Amino acid sequence: MTIDSSASPLIFGGAPTPRAALPHLPPLALYIHIPWCVRKCPYCDFNSHAASPVLPEEEYVDALLADLEQDLPAAYGRELSSIFFGGGTPSLFSAQALGRLLEGVKQRIAFAADIEITLEANPGTFEQEKFTAYRALGINRLSIGIQSFQEDKLKALGRIHNGDEAVRAADMARRAGFDNFNLDLMHGLPDQSLDDALGDLRQAIAMQPTHLSWYQLTLEPNTVFWNQPPTLPEDDTLWDIQEAGQALLAEHGYAQYEVSAYAQPGRAARHNLNYWSFGDFIGIGAGAHGKLSHPDGRIVRTWKTRLPKDYLNPAKSFKAGEKALADDELPFEFLMNALRLTEGVEAQLYPERTGLPLESLAEGRREAEQSGLLQVEPSRLAATPRGQLFLNDLLQKFLS
């Protein structure tokens, strides 16, 4: 992969003049994309690819570190508050490969003393020795892709694990020293009833994770399910599942803090909170996205070469493109993240993170409040319960 600094990325849009300088830069995170899976699930629209018998670990780690080197000038002097290994299935990589990668990252950019380092893992890839080694590397949080505990639902979703393996995965995580882990669970699955969905949720709660991501299956373009749609529950059933599930989670001490995120006290995902509060993040790896703020007020989104074979090709650039956000894009960009949080954000965060005055939201804010979608609270930007249900309608108020 070339690291020629003279390569010219594609630039689309951008403000004609810099906006106000930012009073201070937001927290900085690092997203690392590992694009390989054992096999592609029929509902998945992420940048993931079926793995060959032998993964190019060494070559990919080398490429990731070279990719990071190219992004570092825009983040000089800053430290990482969190790192997230996403995919794909990052747990397919050996502890040795991830250890070399983390050591290389730490040599190039400072880690916060309390850095959160999360690794996505699937139950079908769990091995006790491997996960004990992951914990020894400093990885201190797991996100385990359970999706369901029921055999027919797992089969319909194309998952490689069974319900027993899902339960064992959480036990292995604890034995490996992980006292902070998330379980990913889906609802609204093919032919799922209310009892099915609550049964899955009760099983997940019984495993005592510190965090639960509980979200509805949606059919996305460019997936098998989009082209061959399964039979999904009726809207009334979906509503019943949502209401009963949220009540069950609250009863067991899992507070909802985002559209699909529930956590025990003090266990919200810091990496994801940084996304939702319009923080900064470097994205490295095939198809990874990033967002960096600059002291002069520029805010730039980047995206990397998507296909692993191209990302690893020395004749091609890591960076596929970048875009400097224009002033009229920032209200929507900021709010599409912040309004996912059930408590919203302090209103003052908007000028701090965008460099624009709060008054630039005035017209959309007034319309959203009059529609009952946004709370009438001068010091906060937060959706009403109705606004959370109709988030797209709320965000439309802030499109230029």
C-alpha cells in the first residue's frame, strides 16, 4: 500500500471559508476495521468478507500502522480516549497480531490513562486461551455478537454459533478477566413472537453483561435479506416487543441511554458516546471512516479503500476520499448523532463541537418544538419520547 503523501484524495463539498475556531478539540478515538468473517450473514451490510483459510495478519497489521501514520499529522499532540476493533470479526485475528498492532499504535500516539479498548467477538470464534491473551494485551472490553439464543433464529440469521456456545462465550469472557462486556442482541427476527424475543432478552440478562445493545433487525440494501426478504413480525408485534423489552431491561437495572443501547450504571460505551456527542475519531482499515476537527474550525470526514485486496495493494492509496463539512451540513451532522441519546446533550456542546453559534439551529429548533419532537429546554438539545420514535422526522427539521 502506497504511503505517498503527494497522492491526491477526492474532495467533495466543503465550506468556502473557515468557520469560527473551535474553543477546544473534542475527545479523540481510534476505530480499527478487521474486514473478515467466517462467512457473511444474510442481513449484514457492513464491509465484511468471507475469510480464506489463512488470514494475511502480518500484511494487514503492517498496512494498518502505515495507514495510521498518514492520519497522524492531523491529530498531532492529542491522545486516544478509546479504541474499538470492529468488523467483520476481529476475534479471528491472533493475540500476537493484535498485540503487535496495539504496541505499534501506542508508539505513535499517546493513550489516555483510563483508555477503553473494545474488541468485537463472535461466540463461534471463542477460545479460552486466546481471550485470556487478549485481556493481557490491555483490551478491557468485549462486544459479543449473540443476536439470539434460539437455534431456529440463529439458523435463519446465518450465524455460525448455537445457543450453548453463546452462553459459554460470556463465561469464557469472565474467566479471561473481562468484567466489562456487551452483548449484541436483535429482535424483530423472522417469525419471532413476543415470547421468543423476551426469552432471548431474559437469557441475555441472566448472563449479567454490563451493557446490552438490543436493536431491531432491518432489511438493508445489498444484502441477501433485501433481495430475498424473510417473513418478519407484524408492526403490532414489533411494538409490543419494544415496549415489553424496554420495561424488562429497566426492571433489571439496564438504563437506556441511546436508541438501542442499555447499560448498568457507569458502564455506557465510551467509544460510542464519543460518536454520538460528535467527538473525533481516526478510522483505519479497509472501508473505515474517520472524522477529525481542526483548531481553525474545519471538520473533515474521511473514508478508506473498501476492498481488502485493494487496501493491501501497494499500488493503491489507503484513503479513498475526504470531505470538509460545510456550515449548512453541520446542524444535521451534529444532531443525527446527539439526538440518538435519550437525554440528548447540553446545548452548549453544539457551538463547542461545530464552531457555529447556537442561533444557527433556531428555525429548525422552533419547528421541532412546535411539532412535539424536541424538548422545550433552552440548555439542552434532546428529543421528546415522540421525537425518539420519529427520529427521522425530527432530523428533517434541520436539513438545509
